[in-house]
Amino acid sequence: MWPFVCAILALIGAYCSICWLHENLRTPVSLVLHGIAQLVLPQKPFSEKYGEWAVITGASDGIGKGYAEYLAGRRMNIVLVARNENKLNRVAEEIQRKYSVRTKVVVADFANGEAVYEHLARELLPLDVGILVNNVGLSYDRGMCMEELPKKLVWDLLTVNVASVTMLCHLLVPAMKQRGRGLIINISSLSASAPAPYLSVYAAAKVYVRNFSMALREELRPHRVEVQTVLPGFVRTNMTAFVASEYDGKAASKQLVRVDDYVRYAGFTIGKTDRTCGYWWHGLQYAGLKLVPEFVRVFVLQTIYSHLRGAKKNV
């Protein structure tokens, strides 16, 4: 009897190990293979492979600005979308001066909902948009219970984090399918790996982004349009400024990755893998979370965000 039970347990263990290895090694293996191919075979420029323009939302600072500079460095023209016109103009001038590419500024506050997409359609549809980076996002000022969230913030979390990704894909996918080329990069979050108490609405919205992106990837695969899901951990941006200020010099602050470092790694994955955490340390964190049962992952995230409940945002 015991040999039979041991054999069954061994089979279950082997199956779980294979699933975990596939989940966590598929990205590094894909990066290695594509990296070798890049050294051996001639590579098309992004503008030729995907299209002339890259559209980046939330492009006035942080990860969005990082992606804009990275893609400009690959000779793509850049459309910068955000709500702060002054910041956008400064970034546009900086990119033009540094990379000698064309830029276009589109002012849009995604918290305004449906009305903003008519404006975006007029600005974006005439362009040959090859890459769309859905980066715009809104988080909490600190860890909060559900009932502590102002009603407007709840609506904004859903409108900015969920509707923007969905509606911009709905707007730009038809032209990409017609051209038979394109790339959509949707920024999710490491918090999508498990339910996150005290960050419940934001984390749930990022689960939507992850699942939506993975499903859209399969829909667009026959049309040669790529979709990449990015799941960053803590990056030093305005959204995490309260962590840096409240925990300066402590372990939580030291976990924040510089935007330049993050985008350099994440940029390398473009066109090479359909899912990435964007940075090696975040990938190890994701693999560790996926190694344990969900209730452990919930406990880990609850511990992290409960410690941030008392922190105040200082941008």
C-alpha cells in the first residue's frame, strides 16, 4: 500500500514541479533563445517590424517616460499621452533633442471616462501606430481598507486601470490587424499574483489587465499582432514615493528599483516574450510567490500592505 501511495505522491510532485518550471522558466528560456537569434540573424528595426509610431500612456514620468525614451532610442516616433500638458511638453522636447525623432503630445485624463476616447481616436487613428504601451495607472496613497477609500477614488481606480487598457486596445487593434503587425504592451503588476488585502481594488484591477492581455494575445496571434503582459514589482516612481519617503534607508525602500534599470531590462524583453516581470529581481519574487499556496501569498501581500497603511504619500 505504502509504495503505491509514495508513487502517487511522487507523480503529483513531479507534475507540480513541471508546471512551476514551465510557468517560471518559459520567459528566461525565451529571452536566451531570442538573444542568441539576435546575435546570429539580422533584426528588423522596431519601426519596420511593428509600425512608425509608439503610443505610451502615463508618459509624463516613471515607467511610461522610461518606455518612451527606450523606444525613441530604437528610432520610433513617440506619442506621449498623459493629463499634465506641461510635463508632457518637457518630456517631448527632451526626447526630440536627445534622439532626433518626432514626438506628439496628447493631453488626456483617463479619469474622465468615455469622453476622452473620442479625443484619442481623432489624434491616434490617422497614425501608423505600431506599439501601444498601456502604462497609465492609479494606486492608493497608502494601504487602506475598502471602506476607507473615497468613492471617487474607487471609480477612478476602475476607470483608469481597467477602462483605459480595454478601450485603447479596442480603438487601435482593428488597424493593427488590418496591417498584419503591431505590439501591445500592457502593464499589470506583481500584486496580480494573489489577492492583496489593503490594496484590494488596485490588485484586482491588475488581475483584469493580466487576464485580458493573455486572452487578447491568443485572439491576435493569427493576425501577427503581439501582446506582452508586464508585471512589475516595486519601482521608484511617483506611485511608490510614499514608500521611499516613509521607509528611507529601510528594507522596503531598498526594494524599489530605479526606473532606468527597470526599463533597460523590460525593454530587452520586447518582441522576445509574451509575459515578463520586466526585471530579474521581480521575476524571482514572482517565482517565489507561485511556489507557495494562495493563502500564503495572500498573507505575504497582506503583511506588506498592512505595514504601509500608516504611510503618507509624499510626492
